[in-house]
Amino acid sequence: MIQKSILIISAFLLLLACGERSTKVGIYVKDINELNAAIAQANPGDEIIMANGDWKDVQIRFVGYGNNKQPITLKAETPGKVRIVGKSDLKLGGEYLVVNGLYFTEGSSPTRAVIEFAINNDTVANHSRMTNCVILDYNKTQRNQSDLWVQFKGRHNALDHCYIAGKSNRGPTVRVDLAGNKSIKNYHKITNNYFGPRPPKGGPSAETIQLGNSFTSMAPSYTLVADNFFDRCNGEVEVISSKTNFNEFRNNVFYKSEGSLVTRHGNYCIVDGNYFIGDVNSEQIGGVRLIGTGHWVTNNYFYNLKGKVFRSPLAVMNGIPKSPLNRYIQVTDVVVAHNSWINCTSPLQFGVGSNVDQKDVLPASEIRSERPIRTIVANNLVYNDKSDTYPIVAHDSLDGITFKSNVINNQGATFKYDSVLRQEQFTLTALEDNILIPSNGLSDLELYNGFEFDQITRDLFGNPRTNSNLVGAIANSTAAKPNLMDLSKYGPDWYPVGTSKTASAATHNVASTAELKAAVVAAKSGDTIILTNDRFELKSSLKIDKKLTIKSADANNRATVQYNGEPTTPVFEMNPKGKLVLESVILNGTGDTYAFASLKDNMSSLYNLNVTGCEISNFGYVLKAYKNSFSEYIKFQSTLFKNCANGLELSAEIDDRGDYNAENIYIDDCRFENIPKNIVDYYRGGYDESTVGGNLVLTNSAFTQCGAKEENGVLINTYGIINVDISNNRFLNNSVKTVARLWGAKNNTHSNNEIQNSGELVVEENLPLKLMY
């Protein structure tokens, strides 16, 4: 009887085991119909394998219910060989789903997200994962069209080991949504990803990661962002915008990213063990900006950061009294401890955003007057190779900040508030590129032991602080190298990060108009076209959609390009990703044509323009930038402009939502003669106080008999632009009321300008701007 029972139990267990194995099925699908059928029939443990090739215009709705031990997987036959192109997207709904090895490129989402962890409001994804995937340049056709590349909903979802780069249109790259009980307390994980370059958008809503929004900012999220590499993520002032509670940011590398990690809304975030690596040539790269309550900022390393104010290495903001959810809550009960700032400019800034002086033009609800309180800054290290005049900047009173056991080597130079940073002559040694660690002079310093400081048990490198504890982020001078720039630790295993080879640039000599037109079409990005004849006559635009240099063979005997095209068309049509360098060329129009212009529509990505040693005459516009177009830089140097109806027109963003048409404009050593209207019309509207652009540098140039027909009477119109420098110029006999009206409260400056019979240069401290909120 016992033996019979054992046989029956054994047979039952065998059937169970066989049944379990039988559900682990690989289902190979070749098109969307087969894929939809496979998804509808999938069971726990199944793997749906998408055939290699291009899957165009597909909307994948991956709904299934796996379990912890047997997820349902949607994977590429070969990672990277399954390309999702055209108008395509992917939505997940259910439990324990995995997406592996897909490549999204050459298209854009037809909906609000490329990847969404939800089918609709009722069906969200939980315990699901997107891994080993790539999203590259998957942009809408215009930058004002908003979408997300990864949208989190539900709970316990993950994005890991992915490569995501090139987003240029409006909207965060990755966003976590918390609307509804199904998505709060979500414990999502964003780990081991490579976030590649995101170009500047020229206005707000271009974060790389946004966690929540102002309307759900009081909800608990518990999202973890860890072990990611952010490479030149320059979309806007906030690389990461944390807008919910209890989020953690650990062990990430922010490499030359022109923005900051910002606790924009919400409270109780942990910012620990992150690297912020700057560039001495950029004043836009920031560190951590703090708003709200209860944050702990520990063990972080800041190197070569030159960002200012909102992009300071550490920016602790002022708040708004009784702040609404979408504004600035006062900083309270924050701890900033055991961090290192190495060769950073004015690294510690408090009361950032204080704007009491603007009370005459802003409503009381916008005045940031609540300074930080009950905030501890302790056991931090500051080191400067060259002395810093202002290592601490107080934009308001420091009476709410407690400073304890902070150390600086400022090369002996004194500074304001030097009582809160103890001067010590310690030294640093290079552990590897970008990483300098203390070598001596710190071991005898007494540390501050505040409430719960015993929980700071490890340093930046993960070494214990118990036996060897020092000020700053690094507690052990014998630490092993972190191999910070080993990019193989991030992204998918099949997509090489940082190893792409650039094809050798070619040179094309052209002697006729036909050859010039053919060369522009046939050239590869990075090529140079040399004009070997004296004259070229064009009747249609040259399309610039790649990086090209066009120049005369002899700079002292410049070639002439005569443009006889249709009215309002440009010689050079600047397309998305067009980068034109024009050297030593004479451009001549017919009075109603344009020298340079963006597309009127479908500017999915930015363009750039660099003009040197040229002569530009007889055009309706020197440059016409249409709405929704954007340039990262426009440079004119040693160039003559004459007899053009308009100069540079960059004022099409009139919605007053903080957007503008160009990030950087440089004009140096140029001459403007007989330009009846604006020389520059550069506009940013809307009171978006966290926008820190655009930028105009106008130097060493001459302006004669310009502006006579300009309706607003302003020769250089920069209304709302944050950074303006007008220096060492000559303004002679220009029939305008105003040379320029500068914004005194912002970074608008002028110096050494000669002005004769040309109106006046006005500084207006506070400009009235339309509120965006």
C-alpha cells in the first residue's frame, strides 16, 4: 500500500514537472499578425522571438501574466537585429513581462510614448522589465511635439542596460508617472543605462529623467536611479528632475552634462555616491540643486564644475511662502555631508533664486523669499588649484544653515564667510582621469557626528568609514580605481558605447554650379567642398542636412555665389542635423531671397551655422529661423553684411512658454551696413525662471546706417534672453531710438561701446514677462 502511494505521488510530481517544462516555449514570429497571436496565447515561461529585420509601423501591445519564476519574454531573434522603425511604439500591461534586445530607430512614436508600462488606465504593467534595448534619435518631426521615450506606470518595473540617446523634441526622455493608486509606492528601478547625448532644446521640458510631476509631488515613489552614465545630457537645466518623495540617486556618473540633478518637488530624497564631471570650457555644467524637505546629499564627488546660480555645483534654493505645488517649497531639514568639490567655481551657493528685488514686476506668489532652514552642511571638502574668490555664495542670509567641520584648501586666499570653511593645506593625488583623492593633511581633523550620521557607513567607492573616516567623499587614500570612464558597464552588451569610428573626411573641388549642387548631395558628413571658380549662380536652395564645410580655394580671392532663387527661399536651407561651416565666400541675393533659413516645418533636430570671412549682401534676411526650429550655435566672424532688409531673425517662439530659437549666438569682428531693420531679433518669452539661456556675445563689430525702418526702434533686440554681452563695438549713425535694452537682473552686460548718433543703450533691471504657471 505504501509502495503504491509512493508510485502515485511520484507520477503526480512527474506530471507536474513535465507540465511546467511544457510551458517554456519559444514562439518565433515574423510579422505583427503572428506577434499579436503569440501574445494572445502566451503562458508563463514563454519566449516570443521576433524575427530579425525591420518591423515598420507596428504598434505592439504586449499583454500577459507571467510570474516571478516564469516571466513572459518578448525578445529579438538577435539583439540589435530587430529594428523597430517608422511610426511604431510598444505598450506593456500585466505582470512579469520582459522586453529584450529591441532597437528603436529611424522613426517616432505615433502616440505619447515610445515605450509605456501601461496599455490604458485600467491595465498597467507590474514587475516588468525593459532590458538590453536601444532607442536612438526616435524623434517627432518637430521639437514642440511632445512625447516620452520611456513612460513608467504601475509598480516594480525596471529599465536596465539600455542605450538611449538623441532626443531633441519636447518632453522628458524617461518619466515616472504616479497618477492613481496603481502607480504610487512603485519601487521602479532605472539602472545600468547609458543615457547618451541629448542636444539642448532651447526651453523647458527636456529633462533626461523626470520622476512624477507637480500635481503628484506629495505621493511616495521610492524610485531608484542607480549606476547610470549620463553623457552630455544637455536638454535643459535639469538632467534629472525629482518631483516625488523617497527617491534614491546612487552611483551615477554625470559626464559633461549641462544641467543638474534637481529635487524640484517632493521630499526625502537620497543623493549618494554620484560623480559630477565638468569641463573647464563650459559654464553650464552643474551638480545638485535642492528644493524641499528632508534630503540627504552624501558621498558625492564634484569635479571641474563651472556652472552658475541654478547650475551651481551645489545650489540650495530659496522657497516661496505658502508655495503652490508647482513652484518652490522651502528647503528644510536637509543634510549635506561628506561630499568633495574639486576645482569647482563658487561650489556652495545658498538662497539661490532669491528674487525679492523683482517684487515690482512679479506677483507675491512668485517671490522666493523663504531661505533654507534647519539645514546641516558638515564634513565636506573643497579644494582649488587656484584660489576662489567666492567658494561660498550667499544670495540671502545664512542664518538657517549650520556649518560643521568643513575643510577647504583655497591656496591660502581669504574669502567671505571663511569662518564656515576651515582652511587646511592638504594635498590631492590623481587616482585616474577626473578623480583626485586626498593624500595627506586630513587625518587629524575632528568630524562632526550629527543625528543619524552613523548611517553614513561607506564612502564614494563603497569602502567602510568605520576604521578610516575623513572629511569629503573619499575616506581611504589607498582606494582602488573606480574606472569611471569604462563605458562597457552601461547599456546593452551588443551596442558599443563610445567606440564608433568616424569615416575619413573627403574634399570635393567644384568649378561649376552643377558640380557644387552635386557635391552637396553626394558629400558625406564632415566633408569639405572647395569652390575653385570665381562665380557660381544658383536658382534653387542648397540643402544642408549634414556637417559640411564650403569655402573658397583662395581666401584672398573669394568666390561669389549669386542666388537668383524664388522669393523667400534661402541659399542655404538648414535641415535637421545640418551643420554648415562657410568660409571666405561672397553671397549675393536679389533683395527678396534669404541667405540662410531653417525649414518652416519638420525641424526634428537642431542645426548649426558657422560663417567666417564672408560678405553677405542684398538679401531679405541674413538668417530666418522659423517657429519650432532651433540652433545650438550660430557664429559669424570677420564678415561684412550690407544692403540686407533684415539681419538675424530668431524671434518666432512667441507663445511665451520659455522656448527660444537658438542657444548660442556669437558675432565678432563683423560689419553691418545699411540694414534697415533689426541686426539681431532674439526673443525668449514667459517667466520661466529656471531657463538659463539663450546666450548672445556681440563683440568688436561696427554698425553703420542700420535700423531706420525698425518698428520697435531697437537695433539689437534681446527681450527675455538671459545672457547677453555687448562689448567693444562701434555704433555710428543708426536711426534707432535704442541700440539695445538689456535685462539688468540677469546676466546682461555691456562695456567699451562707442555710440554716436544711434540712440542709447538701456539697462532695465526687471523686465515684465508673462507668467507661464
